[in-house]
Amino acid sequence: MRRLVMGAMVALFVLAGCTPGGDPVPSGTVVDPVVESTTPTPSPTPTWSDTQQGAIDAVQRYLEVWTGISQNLYTADWNDIRLVAGDPVANNDMARWSRWVSNGWHLVGGPIFTPDRVVSGMQDYLGNRYHVYGCYVKNDVYIVDDAGTPAGPTESERWQARYVVIHWKDGEFSVLEDHTEEGTC
């Protein structure tokens, strides 16, 4: 019924030579209905300050080094993790790799981390800390034994993660901690 009434109103406006807004329509002109766009507005890309970008870059470098070592445990120099990470995360990584090697395991693939916010944290005599939050994605990333048999789950996983990064007084950045946060992304 509502459509019928609306159609009749449009027809009356056209016959009267007006659009619903009251503007005259020249004779013989076809009036197109107003169509609302359903295209979602894209989310703005975050703009990071230099120090926030430095903290994000530190996390990405850390993950690159961590992945390279994890994939090549028998030939990689594990101490390279200390070039991009401090304690406790560097010690935790080395302990993890020791367990993997004792089981004959190594990593296949590499995780992806997409930051969504950076929060300034504690400041002390060593430097400024930043908390880098984002989405950690593990697609086609899993641990295998020397025969290539998966040693654990191989399904895709996503979770919220937080990295604590220090911006040392000398200007360098290092990852100090990694945490799994509640929820998925």
C-alpha cells in the first residue's frame, strides 16, 4: 500500500511539472528516482608520529628476525634476536627454540602483524616504552618435524596482540615483551 501511495505522489509531481522538492520539470523529462549509496565509507589509514612508526617498525623487524631464525634453527645465529629484542622476550624466544630443536621442529611460514594503535607507556632513565596493539595472523604458519609432519595445529588463527617496545635514549628501538590479548580480530 505504501508503495502505491508513494508511486501516486511521484506521478502527481511529474504531472504537475515539479519534482518532490518543488523544482519545475520541463515537459517530456523523465525523473530518475533518488538512489542512496550503500557503499561503505573506507576507514581512514592511521597516521603515526615518528616515534610511533619507529615502535611499529621495531615490531616488524623483530617478527622478521624471529621468523628467519625459527625457520632455520639449525643454521641461524640465535643471538641475532638480541639485535631487535631485549629481555624478557629474547630469553623466552631462545628457550622456545631450544625446545623446538630438542624435538626436531622448525617453523614453516611466517606470521603477519597489523598494528591498529600505539599507546605511549612508562618513561624512565632507559627510554620511553610504547605499547603496539594489533592483529596477529597465523595463516599457513605451523611447526613441523624434520620429516615435514606438522607437530601441532595447522589451521589459520587470529588474535589480538600487544608488543612492548622501548625507544632507548640512544634512539634505537627494541621489543621487550609480547602478549596475547583477549579477543580475536
